Amino acid sequence: MPPPSNNVDDFRAILQQVKHIVVIAGAGLSAASGIPTFRGAGGMWRSLDATSLATPTAFAANPSLVWQFYHHRRVKALEASPNAAHELLAKMSIPNYLKTIAPAAKTFHLVTQNVDRLSTRAMDVLSAQIGKDVKLADRPRPVSVIEMHGRLFDVKCTKCDWCTEDLSNPLCSTLGATDALLDDYHDAGSKENDIPEDALPRCQQCGALARPGVVWFDEKPLRLDDINSIVYKADLCLVVGTSSTVYPAAGYAYRVKRHNGTVAVFNLEPNKGDEHADFVFLGRCEDELPRVLG
Ligand code: BV8
Ligand code: ZN
């Protein structure tokens, strides 16, 4: 197996023939927007590791602590704006734009592990700029974005089927009151942070405790059937800003490879598994994607 290439001309030659492109994106896609990644320096939140808070067990044990974690991330995501990588990927959902990069391309899908809503916001901005009065092939296709780990701004009930998108900040006064503690980096879960359960976000349908509308570890990611058929058809997979450590997302590139598709990694640093890729472009994706995809 030859080592991965970083030759842009060779990659662009591949782009001339591919028909179905899928992008698998992770936290590195939003790093330039100021959203901390999970496994970089920003990956630790106060004295706890983010991934130990993204679980149903953590929420059951300490909903106050987990809600503060998500409140903190909501605040960060509201302060953030889409970056050049989000914008380029949004443009690639425009069929006629996609053809300028990959003339034979029939489909483009962005499967993101991120819950920060920045990819959908990039789509919304683009749709507003382009307007509705152009032909379909010149319009972005928001349906091409799949947020497989849910959405940070969705709030859903722990008991009934209520779920809504709520961009308000704070979601409730008790969470807003914890902002002051963030600067002191109080050890999460210490007494003064403790919010009584009935003062946490509640379901507006049945009054039960509400939870963030994200997919936690050991919960089923969203739209797996759609993703599986997209990945099955893909002949080009771009792996953008992910450590490829969380499944099933981490296994998609390998599946494209297994049915003779091309895999191109865009990451700030080398990653375990890169050796299976055909191309590895090291650098910030907000620079490398525009440079390589041109
Ligand atoms: C499921 C939402 C089954 C919440 C998240 C043992 C072996 C294998 C698998 C498992 C196992 N034990 C358990 C599992 C399954 C488990 C899993 O994979 N665990 C791992 C830890 C081993 N997976 C699950 O539980 C999934 N569910 O399998 O369900 C099932 C099926 C049917 C029915 C019921 C159940 C659900 C996982 C979803 C968890 N939720 N997020 C929230 O966000 O709070 S995960 C969360 O962490 C993210 O969504 C993402 O998936 C992951 C973080 O990874 P990355 O995005 O890659 O971020 P990271 O910081 O790691 O890396 C950033 C990268 O960017 C770095 O490489 C860095 O170099 C790079 N970078 C930085 N800056 C830039 C850059 N690159 C380019 N440019 C830059 N500027
Ligand atoms: Zn309810």
C-alpha cells in the first residue's frame, strides 16, 4: 500500500471523475470558529473531560453539571460564526458549483459529528445570499447536511416526545447565573454550582426534566440508514477535522475505501489510520480545503 499522497494535481485528477462525494466532519472543522475540540487543549472542560459528560449516565447522576457543560458550549457556539471551511462545504452543496470542482459529480453530502449548527448556519447564510429566484441547480441544498450527533440547540424531554430548537441564552436563569463561575474555572460539580433539578430546563409539554438534543455515547446516532446508503454509494470521502475515534463515524472512510472509493484526509496533524487514506493534506482545514479544492 503506497503511502498517502499530498499531491494536489493528482487529487484534482481524481475529482474529474468522481460521482458521489461524502464529507465526514469533526470538531476540527469548527476549531477556526473558536469552538474547542474534544481532544485538543480545548478538549478539557474545567477539570472534567468532555467525553465523560456526554453520556446518559453522567446526566442521570448529575443533570446540573451536564446542563452547565452544554450551557457553556451553547454560549460558545452562539458567539461563533461559520469559517471558510464551513462556507466552502456549503457551496459544494450547490449542484452547479459542485460541477466546477468535480464535473461528473451527481451527489454531495456532509455528515457532521458536530452539534454546533455552524454548517447549517453556513447553508442558511448562503441560501439568503443566493435567494429563491434562481434555478434549483444554483441553490444550496441544506438537506445534504446530516448532523448525526444531534444539535446543541435542540432541547428535548426526558419523558415525552417533546423536542424544540431553542436558541435563547441562557435557556434558564439558573444556567445563566453559572457564567460568572466559568472564569474561575471552578471545579465542575462543586457545591456552589449545584442547580436543583426543578430549576433546570423543563419540558414545555409535560413538565419533566429536559435534556440537550444531542446524541450521547451509547445512544444511537441519527439517520444511520441514510448515512449508510450515502457511504455505500460514495466514490470520494473527505475526512475533515476529526480524530476518527468515535464510531460509527470513524468507520465510514474505511467503508468507502473498501469498495474502491478514494479517501482524502484534511487534518491539522497526522492521525492513526491515515496510512489507509489515498491523500492526506495536513494543515488547517479552513486553509487546506479552499487551497486543494480550489
Ligand atoms: C453508538 C455529541 C450504538 C454530544 C458525541 C469500543 C470500540 C469501538 C466503539 C465503541 C466502543 N465502545 C463504545 C463504542 C461506541 C461509541 C464510541 O465510538 N466510543 C469511542 C469513544 C470508542 N460510539 C457511540 O456510543 C455512538 N453510538 O455506537 O450507538 C447503537 C446503535 C443502535 C442502537 C443504540 C445504540 C454515539 C457516539 C456519539 C457521542 N456524541 N457528540 C456532544 O457533542 O456533547 S461524540 C463527540 O466526540 C463528537 O460528536 C465527535 O464524534 C467526537 C469528537 O471527535 P472529533 O470530532 O474527531 O473531535 P476531536 O477533538 O477528537 O478531534 C479533532 C480533530 O481535528 C483532531 O484530529 C485535530 O487534529 C483536528 N483539528 C483541529 N483543528 C483543526 C483540525 N483539523 C483541521 N483543521 C483545523 N483547524
Ligand atoms: Zn415532556
